[in-house]
Amino acid sequence: MNILDPQGPIAAAEKTILIDSLAIMLAIVVPTIVAIAAFAFWFRAGNSRARYLPEWAYSGRIELVVWSIPALTVILLSGVAWIGAHELDPGKPIPGSQKPLKIQAVSLDWKWLFIYPDQKIATVNTLTIPSGVPLQFALTSASVMNAFFIPQFGSMIYTMNGMTTRLNLQADKPGDYQGLSSHFSGDGFAGMSFAVHAVSESAFNDWAAQTGRTGGRLNADSYATLAKPSTNDKPTTFRLDDQNLFEAIATQKLPPALGPQDASSSVEPTGVRDVR
């Protein structure tokens, strides 16, 4: 989960912003550290050449340097932040010729539900995606506020009950990655992570077709069972019976799940999480 090892265009752009911002701030930090050492060395007690000026009070040239460098730093940082905030808007589609893959994500206590509406399948605590294809996430929470984050793809975003947030990501190449909840949400928070499998587009199509034939059935009734608090859930796949399930969760047509405080006394582990 190394954010400095980006595997997608969003994460790569965020790494560039991070490094550029660090370099800009070093324009103040490095000269300040050097000046401290230089002043301490020059004005040491044993240096007879150092001039003692007890009446000195003002220098226009020093004031110009002291104020111009921080001002330029703030201007440069503001420009980087302004451009980055607009270019990397989570809701902004990623340009490309490929048709985006729609994924609906729901944060539960304490697991992640991913719905693929076009493929009519769903998964729990595992996310399989085609590499090189833009991903359009719609996210909500069925309980308390949470945060969705795949560090090597970039752009953490919050999930909130009763509303939908948008996020666009992409994986550059096949591989296994790790996603997690980055916002504390109760007792099972530590185990609220999920495996991300980026595969070729043909492999994704085969996986989706197989899941549609072999997975369990996900509808309002099975969702009610799934929404009950549990910890360290094994990755599971489903056939999606109700394509409006995500909308029903986000608009609270289906009642919100028990919050961590209400459910903490009744939580039971449901298995050991697959950490492939």
C-alpha cells in the first residue's frame, strides 16, 4: 500500500504534486537550516572578524529576502494546489477510449460491498477490475461515515449514509493491490480491508460471467443479513437480483444498518479474511 509506488494515473499525478510541494517548501527549509549554521559559526565568540552591531535595527535588503521567498513559496504552492484540485477532482471522468466500468461501493459494519450493476454481480471484501479501463465508483454508507482508499490508485473519498459520492480511478497494469477503510468506524475497523485484483479485460469478463453463474443471490432479504455487523468476513461473490439495490441503500429505502455502538455487544466473527 505504498503511495509512492503509484499504479494508476490519479496516484501518479498525486505523487507528482507531493514531490513538487516538498521541493517548493525546501526552498525555505534548506536556506533556513544553512543560515542557522552559518550565523552560529560566524558569530561565535572566537571569531574576531565578526562585527557586533548593537544599534542595528533595519535592512531593506534583508526584509526583501525574508518576505519574498515565503511569498513566492506560497504562490507556487497555491498554484500547485489549485491546478491539482481541479485536474484531480474525484468526480471528473478519466479520459480514454475505453468504456468506464461502473462499480457501486457500500461501506458496512465492518466490510465492503461492491456491486457491478452492468455485470449483475456483487462481491464482499474483494474487488476485481480490468486494468487499463477507467473505473467510475458511486459510494455510500449503510451505517456510520467511512472512507474508501486504495493507496496505489489514489484519491481517498468518504462514504456517508443517505448520500452518494463519486470517484474515478484506473489501474495501469494487472496486479494484486490492497484497499482499506481509512476512517475509524468501531470495533471491527482493523479488519475492514479488501483485496484488489487488476486483471486483463478478457480475464475480467470471464470472471464476471463465472460469478454470475456460481455466486449466491443478492437481494433485499440477503442484504439485510449481510448488513448485520460482523468482522473479518471472507471474500464472497453474489449474483445481483435487484439492480436498484444500491439506490435503495443510498436513499434509505432500505433501513440503515445498526451502528457500531448499538451492535457492539452482538458482533460475532464470521470467518478469517482472505489476504491473497
